[in-house]
Amino acid sequence: MESARLARFSSLRWRLPLLILTLLLSIGTTYAWMAYRSMEGALRSGGGARLNDAGAELADIFAQAAATRLTESRRVADDPAIRRFVSTGEAPDAAVDALKTLAGRGNASIALRVRAAGPEQRIESGNVLLERSPGSPGADPIPAHDMVSELHVRDGRVFFRTQARVPSSQPGGEAIAVLTAERGLTQSAGMTLIQRLVGHDAHIRLGNARGDVWTDLSSRTEAPPRSAGPGETVSYLDAQGQNRLGVAVPVRGTPWAVWLDFSEAALLAPAQALLWKMLLPTLLVTIVGALAVAIASKRITDPLEQVANAADAIAVGGDAPRLHLERKDEIGRLANAFNEMAARVRDARESLEARVRERTRELEGAREELQRRAVHLTTVNRELEAFSYSVSHDLRAPLRSIDGFSQAILEDCGPQLGPEGHEHLTRIRRAAQRMGQLIDDLLNLSRVSRTEMQRQDVDLSAMAQGLLEGLAASDTSRNVEYRVQPEVRSMGDPRLLMVALTNLLENAWKFTRDRQHTVIEFGAQQNGHGRVYFVRDNGAGFDMAYANKLFGAFQRLHHSADFPGTGIGLATVQRIVTRHGGRIWADGQPGQYAIFYFTLDSEAA
Amino acid sequence: MKSPMIALVEDNADDEALTLRALKKNGIANEIVILRDGAEALRFLMAPENQLPQLVLLDLKLPRKDGLEVLRELRENPRTELLPIVILTSSKEERDLIEGYRLGANSYVRKPVDFNQFSEAVRQLGLYWLVLNERPPIQTS
């Protein structure tokens, strides 16, 4: 279930529309941004040009106004009454009247100062001053030419002066007087027009070009930001933190400059409007596009999901529902191919299941057969058990009788029997005892096959050591040397291995009977296939030609008279080794030695 | 006081004769009770009027009730639960050995085929169980 949920977010259905959405959005916004930037650039440069033009126009208006004022002053200075007063000091009243014509034209105050010898005169009438004095050091000099002054501030009002020189009446005479007219600043209609033409919340300021006094023509203002040079636009932040664009233009014929600025935001407003106008359709196109892709991808992923679900159903071993996709495109082909494949998988599975059922039936039959055989085998085994139990009890009893009563005859009727009778009865007894031995050995052999194996770690060295010590103790007259390699261990059934070792060591003991010095060895060595155990003696040995007969039951290579035995011991050993998954073989030399080698599979594994 | 009695549980007449011969040969003159099958042995040994033997020599293969069954019933009875019982039989089948000891046999001796060895075994048994071994005190209940 978790994988299904994961798959939802990594599914094509979501990934494809998301991709398209991102793509359209990024393309749209990039285009809108680029358009905005280029329009903004155009607006900015256009605005700059407009600002410059308007600034120049404004400067012209101010220059003309200043020139007009100067011309007015000059005309009054040329008035004959003025000339006369300047030259002679006569008719001051006429001069005052002439001056008053100037005062009537909006000037705040008019002053005519004459530097000439003679009696000092001073007439004040209203805002007109007439003054004649010889001049003194420190008094205002006569300017070198007619001029418009810088702006000044007095009592919070901004004003300027025009100064017109008045020459003496003698031709070529030097100017000895100056006519000074002081005016406040007023807004002209031209300025208002320009302000309206520039638009964009435009502000106009006028000031001294060197920057000390600035006014918006109604009151004093701060100086505008300094531009890099005259006529160059400057972009700056105003006190309200708004971006503004401004330009300073010097006013011809005066020490003034005019400053014009307007809001950059207002200038760039069309570009922002354009940005929004472009973004909205972009967003719309993006959403519509993503929706279209979502629908299209749903048309692809839905059938794919059907196929995937059907494949999942097959994967978990179920039957896939048949896909009904009436489409002519690749998905239709996929669905058809899938339907075909699902049908084949179903067929294959059904045939496989049929085969499995058949095999199961066969196996069931085989199992029942095996069970029957196992039951049979158990019965046989039980019978064998009962048989050997009976043998062990019942077959020996008659032998005991034969032996016992033979002995009784020998004891009770000994004198009547004679030597031959003794001999016969002795033979009978020997035969009975031998048969007892045979029965015991046969029972041992059959027990070796019947008993259940219990594998565990067995210390063969300790076992061999104990057996050899027991044998040595049974006949202390013999000179026996035994060498047991220490720590030879194996996994196996301890009782069976005990029987095997007992047989092998007793054989060694028996066949070395005639040696002056008996040597019996037990040990293990490593060969290419695993561990090989061995029992070696320096006894009678055997002829290798008969080596294949060593391990058959009742097979003997020596005469009973020489070495008594039933011929079952080695057969028993072989059966034990075989039951352990091992192998036994022998090497010998008549009169020299015999070596019995055996392996136990636990080491070979 | 009478010399202690031996009970021989044995169905085979030959074995009975040979056992008696071996006992006699070894000078064991105790009274001997012969019991020829398991049921007879139990009847005799369980009867309160009968004196308990010093030693029971018990064969395993017996008609009617076999030796191991006899052994079990003797051990279940308070009167005979401590009675010295030696299994004297032909076989040394492992399951007989295990079952015999589990049921509380005091000893397990296999009869050898060789009569001389058999006689020696009987001698040693007599010596051990009648002379050396201290019998458990007779319970009077």
C-alpha cells in the first residue's frame, strides 16, 4: 500500500502537468519581465529626454523674463529726467516720477544711486529711493555692465535685482550711477504650462547655479541633488523615499539654474501596467495548459494504471481482468498485447497447476507406496528383532545343555569312558561353545544393522587406549607395546564405534600372539579426501591376494587351529563403517604386518 | 535356624538340573525352591505363610508370565520390594538389561555356554549373595 501511495506522487499523471506548468510559467514570466525591462528602459530614456527638453524650455522662459526686466530698467535709465538728475543733480522730483513708472511694474523697490561730487541728496518716496553722494570706500561700486543678480532671501522671501548702469550726459562719459530694481519671484503662465506638459507630478525649482538659494517660486526650498553636469538627468530618492528623476539647466544671461524633476514611479507606471497585463494572460495560459496536459496525461496514465494493476494481479498469482481500451494508439496496442500476454500467462499457469496436481497425485501415490513399504519394513524389522531375541535366548539354551551334560558325563562316568570317549565329549563341548560364540557374533552383526545411530563427538584415542589396556591386562605374560595417537576424535555413534574398535584391536591382539615383541598402533592421518584412521599390528599379516575376502561374513584367511575366530568380526566392522558413510580397506604382508584403514564420512563432508 | 533358602525361577528342566549341579558342586547346600513359571513364582513369593528366600535367581523367558513381569510385580509389593533378585538368563539383549535394571534387579548374569564357566558364575553368585552380602532386614508388617 505504501508503494502505491509513493507511486501516486511519482506518477506521470502528476509529474507531466507539473513539468508543463513550470515550463509555461517560467517562459511567460521571462517574457513578461523582458518586455517590462525593455519598456522601462525606453520610458526612462524618453523621460530623460523630455525632462531635458522641458528644462531647457523653462530656462528659456526664465532667461526671457530676466532679460525683459533688465530691458525695462535700462529703458527707465535712459529717461531724460534720470539723465539730467544724474548729470546735474537737478529736478530730482522728475527723476522720482520716472522711477515710479518702473515701480508700477511689479517691482518691490527701486533705487537710483549716483556717485558724483557736489551736495549730497537723498529722497525717499514710497518704495523709490533717490540718492546722490560722492561715494565712499565700502559703498556699492558701479557694476561694470548691466546685470541680473543672484537670488537673495530677506524676511523669508526670495528676490533678485536688476542693475542698469546710467551713463553721464557727456558723450562717451563713464557710468556714474546705477539703477537697481528689486523683485520677488512670481510664477508665470509659461511655467505652469510646462509643468502641466511634463506631467508625472513634476516639480520646478529655481536657484543660484552655485547652489546656495533655491525656491519653488513661492517659498525657499532645499537645494536639489547635484547633477554630474549641467543638462544631465539624475535619479535620486526624495525625502518621502520615492524615486525621482531630475535635471538642472543653467538660465542664460543670469547666474541661475532651473531644476525640474518628476516621479520615476509615475514615469514607469505604464511599464508596470504592461507587466501586469502580460502576467495575467501568462498565468491564464499556464493554468489552461497545465489543465490540458493533466487531462491528456490522465488519458494516458489511466489506461497505464489499468495495465499496471492487471500486471500486479498477475504478479501476485491472480487472474488479471481483461482490459477494455477501445483505442487505436500505442496504448491500445499495449492493452491488446497485455491481454494476449495475460491470457498466455493464465494458460501457462493453468497447465502448470494441472501438472502440479498430477505430480502431487503421483507423489501422493509414491508416498503411500513408501508408507506401505515403511510399514512393511517396520514389520520385518520387528520380526527380525523378535527373531534375534528368540535366537539369543532359545538357541543358546540347548548348547548349554549339550556342554553341561557332556561335562557331567565326563565327571560322573569318566572312568568308564576311556580316552576316546573323553576325546569325543571334549569335541562335543568345543563345538557347542563355538556355536555359542557364532550365535553371539551373528547377533552382534545384526544388531549393528538394526540399532539407530546417535552421532556425537567420540574420543577414539581414549577408546583405543582403554581397549588396549584391557587386552594387555588380560595376558600380562605378553610383551606388548601400544602406540595411541592422542586426541583422535570423530563424530559418530559411540557404541558402534566401540564395537568396531574392539573388533579391530582384538584382531590385532590375536594375530600378534606369536610375536616376541608386539606393536599395536592406532592413529589418523590426512589424505587427499579427508581423515583416514588406521589400526596397525606387526602380527601374522595376510596375503594381499585375498584382501577382498577379508570383510565377508564367515570368511577367514587363517585356520581356526591357528587363530580361533568366527569370521564375523571384520564384517561387523565394515558394516559399522558403512553405516557411518565411510570405507574400510586393508594392507598387509604375510608374517610382517597388517594395517586396517577406515574413514568416517563426517570428516569427508 | 534353617539355612537361608534360594528360589530358582526356571522353566527349562535341563537348566534346572545344571544349575542344581553347579550349586551342589560348589558346596552350596541351602534349601532350594524351584518355581517353574512366572505365575507360580509370584504365588509362592507373595504368599504370607511362605518364608522369603535369601536370594531369587530369575530367568527371563518364562511361560505365562515372563521374568520382567515377575520382577515388576515383586517390586511393587511391599513384602518383596527389597528382596535380592539376580537375573540369570541366556540373553544379554540390551533391552533386557535396561528393563531389568530399571525394574530393580540387583544383578544381571548371563549363563555361559561353557559349563565350567557357568559353574564358576554360580559359585561366585553363591559366595556373594549368601555369604558376603548383608540381606535387608525382614519387614514385619
